[in-house]
Amino acid sequence: MINSSPHVLRWPIAVPFAILVVAFLFPAPAKCVTWSTLFTAQDVRDHLSTEQGRREALEFCRKMGISKVYIETFRGGYQADEATLKAARDFFRKAGLEVSGCVTTVNVGKPSSGGAHWVCFTNLPTQERLEAIFRFTAASFDEIMIDDFFCTDCRCSECAAAKGSMSWDQYHEKLMLQVSRDRIMGPAHSVNPRVKVIIKFPQWYDRFQERGYVPDKEAAIFDRIWVGTELRDPASDQWGNKQQYEGYFIYRWLSEVGGAKTGGGWFDPFGTTPTLYLDQPLTTILAGAREVFLFHYGALTSPEYTAQAEALAARREQYDKLATYVSGWGGIPAYKPVSSDPGDEAYILDEIGMLGIPEAPTSHFPDGAHAAIFTTQALGDTEFVPKLVHMLQAGGTAFISQPLAHRLNGDPRLPADVSLNLDKDQLVKTVEMGGGKLVIFSDALPHLTHVDGQNRVEQLTPELRDALQELRAEVADFTVTLMNAPPRVAVFPLGKQVAVVNYTELPVTCRLSGVVRAQQLTQLDALDGAELDTDGATLHLPPHAGLVVEPAN
């Protein structure tokens, strides 16, 4: 067991709590959750073409608490039979479930030069086939989800001729927006004026600009947006050793981009064990998703993934209860402009969140914030440095990653001529500047959250432990944190409440620190054996367990 020493919960009286806890609030708290699933086009063919198959599918939905289903018309070059689609649609509607459609734009036409998953949307026959699919789908459904892969990285001769003097990113953005308007939204609404079309963004938010995704502009075109909150085994080289915090970061970030248009979170069982699978609904609900979308029926009822479905069915009521506490998301603003290049820091913001440093993701510079987190992505804003200077002159604190500090070093627009580079073996450096301060942290700290293919993590040396404590102490002036917890234990400020999740494989004992109202806490909700100690301050968290607490009055 990993223990933490007691730490006094600090409450700076001079500054109001509402100002210190930098929160980006959204008007629609998730007080209840809708559970939904998808029948892929192949599921329609294999499972919904008979009355018996439809009854078995309905039984699965009842077991899982699913009240909405999406029936897909097209995927992987296969278009489902119209009569079967309508029979399934009417069957589920009669059973009292909501029913929508779905399209996955894989193998629609000419393959992309970049890989098998995407197509060349420059190609006119491909565009025409895409339009025909959405006309077909809109005739049967009043809502249509677009799954991943509505993007392109094609650089074929057709694309090269069409792009002219534009960069590839510029051309792919222009192309995908044009195809969205002219080949999807326009035709679908001409067939069915009531239809609402949802674009689902995949979880690889730091790579959107490389494949034509433009979330802010696409959110303006489509009726709603959906978020891929898929989480894999963090030890998996195949899936990129991603952090569980990613599902939270991308959902909050896209919620800020899409506003009221933001709907649910979507995840699948691939690359998970039953335990890791449950990290997905937990994180998706903490992020505020109003609909939790389980991909997909055929996979979840297969021998390979039945255990994941069974695990979720056994715990779903816990997650329903958790949703009642989720609103008022807080933390320190973490700036990720739309279409920003991560440089060598792809998904570093997920790693920072796994240090017990809660983030409030934003695509806009956090004007007026007392503190903010900036990484290389911030340079996607061409006015970043003047905005940073203004923040410092207002007395703000900027948490700066080492690679960003290196790129800012020597910039004459900064108000002080001091080195921003870390010295040899230095892990945290504080620089007073322009009335505020920069807290520069080594990339060795976020990388403490990395899990390699042999399920190994970086061990905390005394130097790393002290540096992490120093960074968290700076953070504690602005939000709640965990001073002595190991990496990969995450904190989620939710208005007056705080959720803490242990994403490690070991039990953790820890205490909240930073800006909170009182040293004594009240336990509101516990998942998978987590509990608040009788001392009212110590949190006991088994592996992959969560706890919601509130400062006592």
C-alpha cells in the first residue's frame, strides 16, 4: 500500500474560493445518463435479420440498461438491406427504445494514399457515393451518427492537383468542410428536413489537423458532435500507451469547442481487460457525457468481449449514481488551440492530468485566469506570447512545459531577459516575470505516468518525488490536488465535490490538498471498494476505484 503523510489543507483567506478554483462551467450538468449501443451494418445483417435475432438484441439492451440504439446503414463497403433496417428500426421503437441511424465512411470509394481506413474525398465518384449513402440513411432515420474515419490524409495525384499552393493541412480542412456541407448536410436535409446529423470525433485530438478534422468549424456545420472517449490498456504498444485521463481531457475540450451541441461519449472493448474497460464509463461520466455509447453489439456479445459487457452490467447502477454528482468541472485551464501542432509533446496534457493536477481543457486562451497550463500546443495561437505577457502583467502564474520554455527562451517580447531553460538535472524552475511568474517543469514529470509494454512504470527517485511535490505545491494555490499520491491517480473538481480515481494497479492511500473549504470531508459516493477513512480526511482507493467527497460544512 502507498501511504501519504498528513498535509494541511490550505485555504487562502485573502482570495475568494470561486476565483481561486479556476473553473470553466457548462450549463447542462449530467444529472442522468442515457445508455446506448450501435448495431453496425454487419450486425444488422448477422443479428437483426430475424425475429429471434431482434429479440435477443432487445434482451441484451434490457440487461445493459440501454434505452437508445443506433442502427447503421453502411460500414466497410457494405450497405445494409433496406427492408431489414426498417424492420429493426420499427421493432426497437415498438419496444420503447429510441432509434437513430449511423454511417461509417470506410471503403466508400477510392482509397486514400495514406492507408486503408480513409478514402480520397477529392475523387468525384467517392463524393457521389457518400451523398447517396446519406440520402439513403436520411430516408429512414431522423438522426444519423457519423463514426470515426470521416477524415482523409490522401496525397494522391488528384489531391495534389486540387490543393494547388495550399498546404496539405489547409487543403484537407477545406475539402472536408466542403464535403460536409455539400455531400452530407445538404442532401440529408433535402431528403428529410427533420434529420439531425452528428459527427463523432475520435480520441486522437492532437492529430486532428493531420487528417482534415476541424472541430470548431465542423461543430458549426453539423447538428451535434460526439466524442470518442476510448481508453486502452496503457501498457499496450499497439494502442500507443495512452493515459486514461485522455477520455476526460478530450470530452471537456470538445465540450468547450462544441458547447450545447456536445452529446455523448463513445467507447469500445478493444485493447482492454474487463477492469480496464470499466475505466471508460467511469471517465466518460466524470467528463460529463449525457449519453454513454457502447460500441458495439456484435463485439460485446462475442466470446472475446462478453466479460467486459458483464462487468459493466454489474456496475452500471454505480455509474448512474455517480452521474448525479457530475457538474461544475474545475481545475487549471489547459490551453490546446484547435488544429495546434503538438510538436514532441503529443498528448502531454493527458499525462499532466495523471499527475493529480486537475485541468480545465480549453481551446481559447484563458483570459482572466489566475493560472494556466501551457505546452507546445499553445504555439498554435500566433498571438500566444503577447497574451502570455498580458497574463503575467496581471499577476498570473503560467505553468510551462520544458519544450515550450525552450522555444520561448530569448523571445524579446517577454518582459524579463532571463533564461527559461532548465539547468542540468533541474526538474522545476520558477521565474518571476512581469508581475507574475512562470513555473517551468521538466518533461520527466509528465512522463512518470508512462506505462511500457511490459507494464512497467518509471520509479520515483527522491529527486523526482521532490520535484513532483514542488510542482503540486504550486498548483495547490489554485485548485485541489494530491500532494503525496503516486502518478496515475487523478483528481476531478466538480463544483463543491471532488472525485478521485486511482488508475494504478496498486491500492493507494492519500489526502486532498490545496484549495478546499475544510480539512474534514464527507463521503458522497464510492466505487469498487473505495472509502473515506473515519478520520474524515484520508482516502483509501483500491486499484481502478473512485471516490466522491465534499468538504464538510
